[in-house]
Amino acid sequence: MLERIFEGAIWRSRFIVILAVIFGLLGAIVLFVVASMDIWNVAAHTFHVISNGLHPDTFHEDVVSGIIGAVDLYLIAVVMFIFAFGLYELFISDIDEASDAENQSQILAIHSLDQLKDKIAKVIVMVLVVNFFQRVLHTQFTTPLEMLYFALSITALSVGLYFLGKVGKH
């Protein structure tokens, strides 16, 4: 009897994961709001520059950088969503609405910890790619060696993305 009570308590303790699910979703929502506000600010700045006939030297870089920064935040929000949904499905219960015939999207379907890890890892790699692109926009290349390093980094990134696309496919 003591064993059954103890095992029941252990099994029910999995519900503590609901905290990570709730705060993961909250974090994702906050990131979506912040990224949307960033895009709003870039749009307002663009409208201000165009309407006043101003054209600063860094205008294009600032606009592109602001939008890429927002995309970066959106991708991190997606990581948080995948993390929250995956934890819920793995530890609490399958999401009934996701398994309906009408909602057969498999993007949030998580059936193992490895599957959750793979999905999160792919999105994190995309976050790193976007972050790399954002940093490159503000980099000044002055020597041929710096250009060579830049070309090598793009090649390494491309090879990594190629192999990342191969993961999980047979």
C-alpha cells in the first residue's frame, strides 16, 4: 500500500511541469508583443524619415537591422511555444484540439523528448543564422582577409543548414 501511495505521488508530481508550460507561453506572448512593437517602431521611423524628406546614411541598415531583430525575437518566441507545447504533450496530456481531423498540423506534435529537442534545436539554429545576418549588416570589411573570413563563415553556415535539413530524414 505504501508503494502504491508513493508511486501515485511520484506520478502526480509531473504536473509541476505545468509551471514551465504556463510561463513558457507567457514568455512567448511577451516576445511576440516586443517584436511587434519593434516592427511598429521601425515603421514609424521609416514613415517619419520619408515624410520629412530625410535620408540618413545608415537609414537602410537601421531599417533592415530593426526588422531582422524583430524576426529574431519572433523565432525565439516560436522556440518558447514549441517548448511549452512539447512539455505539455510529453508530461501532462495530448492536446485534443491538435489531434482533431481538421487541425492535423504536425508542427507542434511532440511524441518524444528527442523530437522536442530536435525541433527546438532547428529553431535555435535559425535564430543564430538571423543573428549572424544582423551582425554582418553592421560590420565593415576593410581587408581581403576579413572578406575571406566572411566568405568562410557563410560557407560554414550553408553547410550547417544543409546538414540540419537532413536530420530526421531517411
